[in-house]
Amino acid sequence: MSAPDLDALVDGIRAGQRAMAARAITLVESRRADHRAAARELLARLAEHAPPTPAVRVGISGVPGVGKSTFIETLGTHLTARGHRVGVLAVDPSSVRTGGSVLGDKTRMPALSVDPNAFIRPSPSAGTLGGVAAATSQAMSVLEGAGYDVVLVETVGVGQSEITVAGMVDTFLFLTLARTGDQLQGIKKGILEIADVIAVNKADAEGAGGVDREVEARAAARELAGAMRMVRGPQEWAPPVVTCSGLTGTGVDDVWERVLAHRDHLGRDGLLAKRAQQQLDFTWTLVRDQLDERLRRSPGVAALRDELAADVLSGRLSAPAAADRILAAYDADPRD
Ligand code: GDP
């Protein structure tokens, strides 16, 4: 990408031009030093015109196959039909961006991907989770600047990415399937700790044998609500556990009402305080990410890497001793 014309970008974004929003997101995803500087300037300029009401930022998570894309397609089209402008971003550190990913979104979310009031962007290509999250967080700001009043961030239901996304959004929605008893153990405790709203999805009579899964889902929701109370204890916000079907649309509006109720519960001051704290946490994520990058690029470390690896693998050198030598080599790098 050539050096961006920031004036044109800011004007285009504020005028709601999709191509400009897309370019700006490409800019915030770039790792080039000049692009990073331009991205910071762009975000600062967009922040000057921040909308009076902050966009609703929602993280949506759940294991692959739980129905996230289908749910987002249904929720997104409901929202645009009501006059909202909806941005959809994704955080998937394992994703490899190919020319096919846009097509992928067309099949995953066929109606939303052609909806003029929706903007869908696949995950930045594989990188560190911190890097992917940083790009996504800045992309959220771009979309807010472009007048999207709802931003949905989809995350793959594995590993650390959920925790990271929960740290970037106002409300974290966890989608799950009807599970009872022992199966409940399969839901990571960490997820129950960060979820603000839980929805048992696929509560419908579609699919295998047309079994009515609604009753099953309700029972599972009750059990899950009990498990939640045990994990989180008494607190101000008791995360609701509801049922829905992204496929038929039943209950999707109710899920959205719960999301808005959580936001109401935070209140304007609470929301701003939450976002401010997130920015502080994010600051340190960026610092750690940059340090990681510098370590990887360090000539001193590179010169030692193979030798140390061989020594540790053969047992000649202990891990703490090797770590000391790596850090010493890093500290001895010439600084510019
Ligand atoms: P994702 O991997 O979490 O994004 O899940 P998808 O949205 O791609 O859905 C995975 C599969 O479950 C697809 O075959 C969907 O058609 C199906 N599915 C998604 N939502 C529902 C639902 O609400 N009810 C039923 N019965 N099937 C669903």
C-alpha cells in the first residue's frame, strides 16, 4: 500500500464510504513502521469526531460449529432492518488470509455480506494473538468512526482468544449447545467467568430427525445458570442464560435485549470506565507484543539461538541459564 492520504481517508470514512473504511483497516493491520505511524495519526483524527453514543461492541464466542456465523447473519440482518449499521470483525490468530476469505464470508453470511448497512471483515492474517487483537481493536475504532453503531467481534472458541476479545468489547456473549450434567464440565470455567450473556443455541426442531431441541435447550440453560452461580457467586450482574436458534431466528431478539440490558447495567460512566481500563490493559499488551517482536529481530539473540538450542536440548545447559544468556545478548544489542 502506498503512503495513505490521511485527509482523504478521514473524510471518506466519516462520509461512510466503505472502500475508505476498508483501506483504513488495511492500514491499521499493517506492520510497516510508516503505516503504524499513519494508523496512529488516523485514529487520533477519528477520535476527535467520536460519536456521542459509543457503538455497542459485542464479542461473540463459542466452539466451531456452535453456529456463530449463522447467529451473526440473523442478528446482523435483524439489526440493519431496524436501521442500525453493523460491523463484523473476527479474531482468529490461526487464520491465513487468502483471496478466498471474502468468498468465505459470502457463504458464511450470505445476506449480511451484501447488506449495504453491514461491513464484514475477516480476521487479520496469522500473527501473534496480541498483534491480531491490536489490529482488530483499531479496526473497531475505524468502524465507529465510519458510523457503525454496532460492532460484533467473532472469536474462535479456542485458547486465549476469547479472553483477549472479552478485554476489547463492552459485552461478551457466549454461544453454547445444550449440554447437561457431565458435559457441562466441557465448558471451560474461564469462559463462564468472562461471559456477560450466555445463549444455548440451536434450540429448534431443525436437523437430525426433527427432534425438538427446544425443551432440551431450556433444561440445559437452567443447569448452566446454576453452574454460573456457583462459579461466579453473588454479584451485581448475574449473566442471563437464554435459549435461541440462529437458524430460525427464535430468541435472537431476546439475546440482543440481554446484551443491551448488560450495557444499561454498566451505565454510561461504567461503560467509559470499562473502556478506559481496557485501553490501559491494551497498552501493556502492545508493549509485550513489541518486545516480543524486538526479541525475534535481535541480532545478538539470533547469533546465539542455534547454539543455545543445541545446548539445552542435549542437557548441557539449564533453561534458566540459557534464558539469562539470551536476555544478556538482547541487552547488548546496539540501540539506535
Ligand atoms: P460456526 O462455526 O460457529 O460459525 O457455526 P456455523 O454458523 O457455521 O454453523 C455450523 C452448522 O450448524 C451449520 O451446518 C449450520 O447450518 C448449523 N446451525 C447453525 N445455527 C443453527 C441453529 O440455530 N439450529 C440448527 N439446527 N442448526 C444450526
